[in-house]
Amino acid sequence: MPNRESRQKEIQLFVRKMPSLSTTVSKVLEICSRTDTSPNDLNRVISLDPVLTGQVLKLINSAYYSLMNRVTSLTRAIVMLGLNTVKNLALSTAVIGCVKQTKKSRVLPIHKFWIHSIGVGVLAKLLAAEVGVPVNEREEFFVAGLLHDLGKIPMGDEYAEVITTARQEQYDLIDVERRDLETSHEEIGKLIAEKWALSPSLTDVICHHHSLDEVHHENRQLVNLVALADSYACLFDLGYAGNCYPNEERIAQAIKDSELDWSFISQLKKQVDDEILKAEVFLQG
């Protein structure tokens, strides 16, 4: 195996070569970070990009949202769903598009990886509803789940051996990453989050969904629910992201901090499966 220094250089090179988010999406994230942004502001930015506009409208009219009437106007979509939801739709679409353009992983089957990620996203959103998160903020939980494992994408061929070792030893994958690679997908995910200038809350999810003690206080609920959803997705084989034995102590900590009951979470299988089917529209280019 390469040493840590050469491995880090290889990973940094991979991340540098990953496509940047489009100027439009970067502008969307920028204006939505302001407190005085209006629907018209967001509409003006997105409408300058016909491809992104089409993708957002396609998602809004999909079974994922199950709206009663078809929405053909971006302005109407923003008013109906809110700034935060439309922002996250644009970001999700852009990130999946960027990852599709990168070198395919020979370790993680990319479609199964995205099904895992979607599964984490839809469950995190369901759990957010259960703990009383306002409707207009729940899409943040979906996109956080969707992006939580981005740090696994730049991993090289040696990652296959790490995944095999974790399965054979029945250890949490990230613990074997840290031991055998002297890095982790959380650490690598931080490089991607910085490259794309993702929000502090999404960055916290990507960097700390296995290290909950390091989460900023204001993001604790978001990261906890994504961590719970990730554990569920691993235990119930939703897609595949390489981790067959999530750490039980971390699961217990996330359950305690979120004040949810695992028996409730484990009964959501049918609902989660149905939501994954609807959300697969995100993978369609």
C-alpha cells in the first residue's frame, strides 16, 4: 500500500480534477445564504441556466413531490416549495452531475452507492418530520443524506482491500480506513466540501457523520439524523457503500441525542423503500 503522503497527494489530485459546481449553482448557494433573498432573486439566477431550470422543474413534477397539478413556471415552483427546497434541488442535481463526470470507482458500484445515499437522504427527511423539523427545512436533511459519503468517491483501488478487511473483521469501515489508510472518507469529504464551497451544515455532515462529538452545536440535529439514517441503510442493505458493520456505540449515541427510538426507525422499511423509488429520479440525467 502507498504511504499516507503519496496517498494524500493522489487523493488531492483527484479532487482537484473533479468538475467544479456550475457558476449558476455557486450563485444559487451564495444568494440563498443571505437573509434578504426573495423568490425573484432565485428565479433570476436559475432561469439564466435553461438546463438547470429544466432539471429542477422535472424533479418538482416527479413522483418524489407528488404535486396535484403540474408546475411549468420556475417562479411558481419557488413560491410553492420555498427557497430552501429549490436551492437543494439545484445543488443535488449539480453534485450528481459532477460525480457522473469523474473517473468511475472500481470499488463501489456507483448506482448502488447512489441508492445508499438516496436511502440515507429519504430516511433522514422522514426522521426530521418525526422530530418536528418545519416542512420548509426538511429538504436539507435529504440533501445532507445524499451527499454524506462523497469522500468515498476519490478512494483508490486499495479501498477494496479496506472494505474486505472491515467485513471480515466485522468492524465499522471508517475505523479500518483510519487504521489501514491513515485517512478517512470524512477527511477526504472535507476536501470536496471546500472545493464546492458547501454550507457549514452540509460540510459538518460530510466531515462528522461518524464523529458526532466534533459536530458544531447548531448542526447536531442534522448530523445525528443523517448518522442514524446511514446506520439504518447499512444494516438494511439499502444500496451499497461498503460498510456492513456500523459501530453500535455511535448508533446508540445518535439515537440518544436525537431522542428517537430504534424500534420506530426499524419499522419504516416499506416507507423508505417507496421513497427511494420516487427519489431515483435524481439519478436520471
